[in-house]
Amino acid sequence: MSRSLVLALAMTLSGAVASAQAPTTPQAAAVPGAEEGAQLFASTCGFCHQGGGRAPGRGPTLAGTERSDEFILNRIKVGKEGAMPGYGRAFSDQQLKALIAYIRSLKAEGK
Ligand code: HEC
């Protein structure tokens, strides 16, 4: 067996394990970046987006959102006057991506 075939096989297997675990892992770490996003979310956003984004609070439920990545990115960066602060300067692009990955992982959990 060629080296690359072994690698591809190993990656397929670890992918299968990750997705098999997803339903029982609360933070859905199977989505890349979601774990870091979960921590950022808990410390910065959870105050208004309750239940880790799974329930409404001062802000709406985010789990299962049908908004585009672009919309979400813009909302986090710019915020909304009188409703939500903007975080464009507080977070790096990578952190913003992690937050989006986290929000998407809420959907992946099937709530
Ligand atoms: C001070 C309370 C507050 C904080 C803190 C906050 N939000 Fe919000 N958020 C809101 C409110 C209120 C809305 C609804 C704004 C509107 O009317 O569009 C909202 C809307 C959103 C939306 C758009 C939802 C939709 O479908 O319209 C996203 C995405 C979002 N917030 C993500 C975040 C993230 C990520 C953080 C942390 C970086 C965060 N929010 C922190 C209050 C907050």
C-alpha cells in the first residue's frame, strides 16, 4: 500500500470517529475551530445569547440560524446600535472564524 493511501485511510477513519462522537459531545468539537469559539462565546457573548446560543436572552437564539456567514461576521464585527456591541477590534479574523464555527456547530448538534 502506498504511503499516501495509508494517510488517506487514516484521515477517513479519524473523520468517522469524530462524526460518530458528535451527538454526545456537548461542544461539538468535531467542527474545526468550534472549541476555541465556544470559549470565546462563553466569556463574551453568553451574557446575552443564553444557553451558549441555544436559547433566547437579550439576544436571539443562534443555534440553527439561517443567516449567511457574511451576515454573522458583519453582525459580530459591527454589532447593532442599541442592541449588540461590535467586536471588530476585539477579535482577530481567526477568532471571528472560530465564533462562526461554534455557531455552526450548534446546528450540527441538532440542538
Ligand atoms: C449586550 C448583549 C449582546 C452581546 C454581549 C452579544 N450580542 Fe449578539 N445580539 C444581541 C441582540 C440584542 C441581537 C439582535 C440584534 C438585531 O435586532 O438584529 C444580537 C444578534 C446577534 C446575531 C444575529 C442573529 C440573527 O440571526 O439576526 C449574531 C450572529 C450574534 N448576535 C452573535 C453574537 C456573538 C458571536 C457575540 C459575542 C462576540 C454576541 N452576539 C454578543 C445582543 C448581544
